[in-house]
Amino acid sequence: MSRWTAVAWPQKILSQVEATVAQHVEDEQSFHKVQLADQNNFQERLETKRGSFPRFYFLSDDELLEILSQTKDPTAVQPHLRKCFENIARLKFQADLQISHMYSGEGEEVELVQPVWPHGNVENWLRDVEKSMKASLRDSIHRSLQVYPEQPRTEWVLSWPGQVVIAGCQVFWTTEVSEALERGDLAQRLYPQLQTQLGDLVQLVRGGLSRMQRAVLSALIVIEVHAKDVVAKLVEEGVSSVNDFEWISQLRYYWAEEDLYIRAVNAEFLYGYEYLGNSGRLVITPLTDRCYLTLTGALHLKFGGAPAGPAGTGKTETTKDLGKALAIQTVVFNCSDQLDFIAMGKLLKGLASSGAWACFDEFNRIDVEVLSVVAQQITTIQKAQQQRAERFVFEGAEIPLVPSCAVFITMNPGYAGRTELPDNLKALFRPVAMMVPDYAMIAEISLYSFGFSDAKELICLRAIRDVNVPKFLQDDLKLFNGIVSDLFPKIKEEPIDYGTLEESIRNVCTKRNLKDVDGYITKCIQLYETTVVRHGLMLVGPAGSGKTKCYEILGAAMTALKGQPSVSGGVYEAVRIFVLNPKSITMGQLYGEFDLLTHEWTDGILSSLIRRGAVSMDEERKWYMFDGPVDAVWIENMNTVLDDNKKLCLSSGEIMKLTDVMTMMFEVQDLAVASPATVSRCGMVYLEPSILGLGPFTECWLQQLPGPLKPHAEKLSSLFAAFLQDSITFVHKSVKEVIASMDSQLACSLLNLIDCFFKPFVPKEGVTPPPQQNLNRLGELVEPWFMFSLVWSVGATGDGDSRQRFSAWLRGKMADEKVHLCFPEEGMVYDYRLDDAGISNFVDDEEDSKGRKVQWVGWMEHAPNVVITPETSYADIIVPTLDTVRTSFLLDMLLTNRKPVLCVGPTGTGKTLTMSDKLLNNMPAEYITHFLNFSARTSANQTQDYIDSKLDKRYLMCILAILTITHTSL
């Protein structure tokens, strides 16, 4: 019986284990089913809300959820209005919550003809807001057209919202040209009349107007100049019929049957009545006209448009401006290789249901597998449009179709990482070749729209200077000034007075112990000028040129001037700076990404920063500084951020609009791998080390000398003047460096080493000050300290042969400068260290130190003896050599004074061994050593996790970074 029991027990236990595991598996599967069902129910609820108000498709799930969670507070929808409407920034809620007015991003106010009561579900009353917006614009246009003939034109243009003024003027221009063509008095009557009207507007814009009125007139003048040019061309071509192609190819506006219609050739479009606010308009060039003609023809045939061309040719902006001309909401989305067909399907569903346009920027960055699905999605919409369907089935769901919807794509051909579009996708779009625009014409009309006619040359000169001078080298500036003086011989340019700003910048420099070099202050002001006109800019220059301090100083100076009138208009505001290194993290960590298994969205660092800044209502300036190399891998996702759209587009479908106080900055060494699309969108400020030189580094350092060393400041200053620049020049010309160095980097290394010698003389609380007899002998050490530090900073970057040359040069230089304590004749200057006669060691016997003298001694004279016992492991045997002894000495000197160390050398030279011995066996007790091994596969997360695992959060620990780099000759 016992034998059977012994066998049965394991079987019984096994059965119980299997049953338990099966139950756990079943529970896990049930949990996932419930979780999946909840997720599906959640998505279905969001889909229902989006179906009721299709503009919700342009919001991410999180944004929509945020709106729905605050339905009891109608005002909570305000931050999301700009994503649902083209330019409704906020709504005016009365005390009883009635919505009576809408406001544009520029601050223009328009009264709603049908006030909205925000009762019930948010999607329902937002739909009412949309209807009221369109009804208000239609009513305003109708009423403005009725009073236009009865009111002086200069009064009429200031009496209505900007969008209404432009639409009304276009209607009357179309009518007047048509009548003049029929009468045959185009040249005799209408053209002079248009010139007079334009002159009146320019005179008006020069008068005392509000900022809003000036914006209305500037946009109107741009349109009116084109209208006058069209008439001039009709006169030149001898056009006499309203059916002539030169006339019907223009965008013509007609008010008929209580609605506004736009015609181009044989296409006719109903005005969309989307509120555009008081935004500017593009200067219409012949290239713009041709693009409009092609795109309107494509829309008439229910196709999309595909402007293609190099960066800076206006592909996206022209598409957007056509959308403004037709008053249709235009959603610009920057495509990336992370975009999937689900996000694209959501966007396209929103377009079809709301009648909006989408302009997909950098469309050929999407993966070809996704493009194949997108082709089918767009085909479905276009076929429904061609069949004039009111509802159609899209991805398994029946949705309404608003016929004005359209899809546009823009591409930069020939860039790395771009996909060739499938043929079935190409067939859905009418291609448009965009070439370099007429910049002279654009500049002239833009100046004219702001009231400049006589002073065009002066303004042009100022613009040329402001754009180009910040990115020129010092030597190039002389050539540039010569060219400018030849081009504008009669123009005398008056300098701009940056009085308070410049004073504040110099004050900040003084407080931070920085030298206010005139050339560097100019660079800070150039950075300020660039921030005024560009929301995306790059600080370019090698390490040590002062890029970081440039924006820090300017930010602090502007913050100190908060509330005071600024030189660019308005007042200075406080500046807050967010710094991140985009190359230290993955694309998903930067922008956000979907989980591949659960499709759950995780926010990125940049997206969370931008989101907080976008919803902030304060006027504080926000600078987002990307400190790291710029390349096409990560920065292409920011194309729509850096251009006039100012929108960050995430692969989740979320679009975040930057506010006017947000600026994107990039701190880079060069633009070697940046694409033209990126460079053309950014302002440039170039900083070169020659602006600063080495003087400011040493001058500022000398101002912080410890008290006992201050009497020797003049001596140190003379040593810097005699040796520093000459030694660095010799190194760059005659020394083969293992790693290329910068002048400022070598100077800072020299200062760090001298700091280590000065450390014992820095006064500390609770520590007995140095004896007076030691202080009296400090003068004997200043020169030797400097020479030793010079050898192991400026002279330490070369290979073996180069050290011979540097040693010989330094001996000669020391003789020329009559240095008192020269190196011994034997060997090289690298073979000796300084015996300071106990002056820096206050615990030695004072009588013993009195009889000693300061001298150079060989490294091996005091090398420790090696004791090797039979028990010693072979791997632990370290025989002191000249290299190991001096490396260990320098390591000890730098690390105990908390200076970072970089050891460079070929494989097998004992870098790791020497440092391991030093760190593990010969460091003070307060230091804890940990080793990190890096490879090409090491990620930022692994590094951070390792460091975090070694930290005790209850105590503040000091981390000393010691890097070893194996140098391999290729």
C-alpha cells in the first residue's frame, strides 16, 4: 500500500498544479477579453462622438477624452478650439453661458448672428457653433456688399472683419472687370481707378491705425496689388471678352442666390465660410497663379493635388492660401515613417465628414506598405465624390460625405529616406512642379503692403543685413560690407539703439563673472533679433564658441527687463528655457509612440513639453533648446513646427499648435547632415571662437583667484600672455593630436590644473588657514605651477613624436621669457614633476620645509616599491613605470578636485588598468567607484538604469565621470 501511495502523491500534486495553471491561464485570457472589450467600447463611444461632430477626428483620443470629461464646464473646450476650427481661438461666454462672440488667434472679435446655448452634449453645441460661424460670415459678407457702394472705401475697409473685407473687395473687383471688358474701357477707366484705390490704401496704412486694422489693410493690399497686376496683363494682352482664358483662369468671386461662389476656368466652388480671422495672405506670383489653376482643375475633377519641388518653394503655403481663398479649413499634417494606416484612416474620415482639406507634408516619408492602404482609403473617398453620394461606406462604417473635402500631398523629391509612391496612389493626384519663387516681387509687394514705397532700398538693405550678418564669419563680413556698399552706394544706414537690452546683457555678464566682449554682445543682440522674426533658429558653431552662454545670457537679460518697452515693440517678457538632447533618446521617447502589441500611446518628452506650453495662457517666453547634432532622422518630423504652420504633428494624430511665445532653438556644431528643408525654415546665428579669443577665459578666471593668490594675479596674467596663445598655435601647427582640440578647451584644461594646485589655499570654514611662512613662499611656485599645468594640458594632446617637438619648443620659449625655474636639460619636460618643498602641505614639519627648495624632480624618484609575494595573482601585478606613475598622479590631482577626466590612447597602453588601480585602491574613503562598459549597442536607458541602481536616494552623492576611449588609427 505504501508503494502505491508513494507513486500516487506526485501524480496528485501534478494534477493540482496543472489545474491551477489552467485556471490562471483561463483567468488571464478572461482578463484580456474584458480589457479588449472595454477598449472596444471606449473606442466605439469616441467614434460616436466624432460621428456627431466630425472635427473631433482632428483631435487625439486623450484630447477628446479631456473634453468629454469636462462637459459640465463648457468653457473647458477653449484650449481645443484651434484644433477644431481654422482660426477660432476662443469663444465669448456671457454670464448665463450664452456664446455671443468668437475671437481669432490675432484677437479679432466677430459677433455671432445666432447665439449658441451650450446645453447638452458638447458635440451637439459645438456643431451649433460651427453653423453659427458660417451663418455669421455669410450675413457679414452680404451686409458689407450692400453698403459698399454707399460708403467711402477707406471707411468701409475698416468697418468689417478682415476676411469679410477681402471677400467683398474680390466680389466688386470681379464685377468691375467684367463690366469694363464688356464696355471696352479697361485701360482708360478701370486700371487708373484700381491704382487710385491702391494708393489710398497705402496712405491709410501709414496713418494712426490699431494693430488689427493694420493687419486687415496689409492682407488686403497684397490681394489688391495682384488684382491690379491682373488688369494690367489683360490690357497688355488686349483682352476684350469675359470668356477669354486670361480672365477666366483667375479666381473670380460672385455673389448669387444669397451665397458666395468662386470660379476658375470651368470650375465653380461654394465659399466655405470657415472663419479665417485676421491672418495674412501670400503674395500671389505667376508661380502661385499656375499652382492655383492646376489645383482648382484637380478639385473640379475630384482629384487631389501634389505640389512637388525643392525646399522653400511654397508648396504647403500655396495650398493653405488656396484654402483661405475658398474659406475652407485646411489641416496640415507632417508625415513620418511612424505614421500607420489607422491614424491616416482617422484623419481621412474626419476630412470626408467635415468637408475640410488636408495637406500631408513630406508625404513620401510614409512607409510604402502604409501608402498602399492609404491609396485605397483616398480612392474610396474620391469615388464617392465623383458619384455625388451623400453618404458612403469607409472602412466598414457608413459616414456622411461633404463634397468640399480634398487631399493634397507635398513632397521633396530626391531626399534620402523618401519612398517612391505606388502608381495607384500617384494616379489620385494632379502633380504640380513648384520652382523657385520670384523673391524680388514678393519682397516689393510685402514692403508695399506695410506702407513702404519710397524707402524700399533702406528696408531691403536692413533686411539683407539682419538675415545674413549673423551667419557670416568675421573675415566674410569685410567682403559682405564691400558688396553692400556697391549695391547701395547712396544709402546711409542708421544703427539701431539697443540701449536697455544691451545694458541688461552686460549686467548679466558681470553678475555671472563673464567678460562682456563687444563682438559677443553683438551676437546676443543678433540672437534677439532672430527670435523676433523667426520661431525656429539655430545657434551654429564649434565647441567653446559660447553658444550655450549666448542664449542663457539673452534669456536672463530679457527676464530682468520684464515689463519694460522692448526695441521691437511691445514689452520684454520673462524667458523660460527647456533644454534636451534629442540624440540621447529614441524617436519614440522624443515624440511619443504606440506600443506595438497593445497600440497604447506613450507620450514623448518633446510632445509633453509642447503640450504644456501650448495650453499655457501666460505671456512668458518659452525657448525649447535642442542641444545635439541635427540630422534628417529626427528633425524632419518638425518641418511643420518650423514653418508658418507652427504645428507639431504626432503619429497618434494629435496636432499641437505653437503659440507666439514659443521658440524652437537648436544648438549645433555644424549643418553637415541637415536637409535643405530644415535649413530653409530656420534663422541662423553663427558663433566662432575668434569672437571671444582666449583673453576672456583667463580674465574671468583671474577675478576668482583665492585670497592668498590675489597678489600674484599680475604674474599669472603675464604668463598667460606670454605662453598660452603661442603654445596653442604651436600645437595646432606642429603637433599631431590624437583627438582634435579647440583653443578654448585647451585653455580650460590649463585653468583646471592650476585650480588643483590652488585648492589647498582656498579658505574653508573650520579649517586652519595656511601658515604665513608658506604664504610668503607662494611666489616661488606660481611659475612652476603654470609650466607644469601647461605641459599637461596644452602639451598633453599629442602623440609620442609630437611631445618631443613640444618639449623642445617649450624649453626655448622658457629661455626667451627668462623663466626662473627651468626644466633640467636631460629628457623631456614630460619627465618631471614639481617638488614644492612642502609649501602646499601644511602638516609637514615647518622646520624641515624651511630648508627645502622648489625644484623639478623625476617621476620615478619617489615611485613606490613593488612587493610581489607568492600569493599575488599575476593579473594584480602592476609594475610602476614612467607612464603609470604620472598618469596616476594626474588622475589623483584631478579627481580629488572634482575635475572630469578623459583618457585617450591606443589599445594596450594600460588605460583601464591604471585607472582601475587608482580608483579601486588609491582613492579617499568618500569616493565609491563603479565601472560602466560601453559598446555600440548601449542605450541611454541602460546607462540611466545602471546609474540609478547605484544611487542611494537618501544621500547626495558626487559622481565623477571618467571616460576611457581607445584610439585606433584607421
